[in-house]
Amino acid sequence: MSVVLTTDSVPEQQKVTYWNEVMSRTLVPMTVSPRGTGPFDGWIATHHIGYLQVSTVEADAKFVSRTPALITPSSEALVAVGVQISGTATFAQGGRTTEVGEGDLVVYETGRPYSFDYPRRFTTHVFQLPRRTLTVPDSDIRRIAGNAIHTSGGAGAMPFLFLSALASLAGALPPVIAHRLADDFVDLLSTLITEWTHPSGAQPDSAASALLLRVREHIDRNLGDPDLSPESIARAHGMSVRYLHKLFEGEETTVCRLVQRRRLEECSRELARRGRATPSVSAVAHRWGFSSPAHFSRVFRAAYGVSPREWRALHTARNQPLPVPAGLSTIPSLTTADGRRHPGRSRLESA
């Protein structure tokens, strides 16, 4: 559902006050000062596409300022993208000032002071999203802020076309499609920021590595959750599923295979543990996130070459070797009860 607010029916002497309230309530708290002494008119239409807020603003010449006094510690950290449809603007943030022409994009943070100076009537799209949804480093966002991104070619051309289409569709999308498009927006914006701040192709490896480490730790902490999935992992880290898979491109495995491999490693370790109290195979499988005992037995045999019960018998019998440490890609040959050798090669990555 869209919300459209306009100064059309507001008395002339109250329009500026009304417009200040509308802009501050719809976007973020700001001060709006009209240019000139003539009449002032404006309208703003706002929609939500998943967690993405899309606003289209058309108004007469004005100066917009978000000062430090308007930024409170409790304010949610947002990243905004302005798309200049008509007219021009002078944008300033972080000590940099840039001229924004028709078709240009500008990325900025609402948690830091900024200003827009529109010398004549204009139209712009404003996209706002939570900062936590972007996985690019803060340093990259601050490097791109205060710079206009031209759309005549390169990194800005596709985002402009996509954002223009997205703004026109806002308010008419089913929820499932809306969330997917919001994820697409995040991916595209992340790519835009990375390409602009690292034109040589050098990637912020340290940030990606730190994020990948957090994802792996999250997986280890939640192995017992049967609902652990790429979707839940991405949601817990404020990223899209597409970006999550991209993180694993250089890991020689996928998210799903990593989850299954770690679950199997913990199950094999527990099944091989000697002791008086030995939980059932199904109990072990359930504890480590396998909801179906039949599925667990099937993937366990595919990975280790023996059934879970055979694995337990081989490792808990007297004079049998201790379980192989988790993480090894192969398992030493095992001796069966009748003295034959069993290869026991791991096929975790093919499961």
C-alpha cells in the first residue's frame, strides 16, 4: 500500500511547516528551507518493498539539511540511495560536495550529517534500507558518500534502470516477490559500492573473511536446529541468500554441504564415544539436526561407507581405534568383526 502526502490542500502560510513534518516523518528528521519567496508545493509517495522503503519526491526548490542535532543515538542506522529523475542537486556529506545531475545516483548514510540543495523544482527517488543488510565495510560506504555516480555507463547504468523500474512497481508487488526484489537491491547496491570503491578489482578480503568466520561459527552453534538453512543463516546475518552463497564461492563447498558435513562429524564423534550410557542412533541424529532417521542413515553411509550402527560397533569394540578427528577428508581403513578390512573412505563433499 502506498501513502501519498501533498501540500495541495494546505494553506499557503502553513505549507513549509507541513512539508518539514512530512519529510521528517516519512524519511528521517531534517530541516527543509524553500528557495525564494514565492509559493511552495510538493508531494511525496512512499511504498515498502520488503524491508526496503521507496519514496518518490517532487517539490519546488529547497535546501534540505540533516544536522547533528537531528541524529539521535537511538536512530536506526540506514543507508539511502537517491536517484535524480529531474532537476539537479548539490549534495554534501563527510566533507565532500558533489553536483548531482539527471540520472545520477548518490549513496549516503542517514547516521551522519548531510545536505541537499535543489536550485529548482525537481523529482527524485529515495531508497532507504537498514545498514545491517549491507555486508560491505563502513569504510567503503564512507568513501562513496559525497560522490555522484553517473549512469552513462559502467557500474551506474544497470542500477539506474533497475531502481527506476523498482520505484514504478512499488506498492503493487506480492510480499514474496517484494522480499526477493529487496534482496536483489541489496546485492546490486553492494556490487555498485564495491566496484566504485575498488575499481582495480581488489576486494575487501578482511571484511569478507570476518563475515565468513561469523557464518561458520553460527552454523556450529546451531547444528542441532533442524531448521538451519541458507535462508535462516542469511536472515540471522542481515544478508541475502545470494550473497551468502557468494561468500562460499572460494571455499570449495556449499552452505548446505557444510551444514551436513558438520552434523555428520558430530554424530560420528558421539556414536564412537565409549561409555555405559549409549544413546540410540535416532537420538543422536535428532540431537544434531537430522529430523529423519532414514535420511540420516542414508547420508551417513554415503559419507563414511558404513551404517551408523556399524560405525558404533566398529569404534566401541575393544582394541578398535578411536574415532577420526572431525574435519579429516578420509577415514583410515577399519577392521570388521571377522577380520576383514573396510575401506571407510569419506565422501562428505559428494553427499
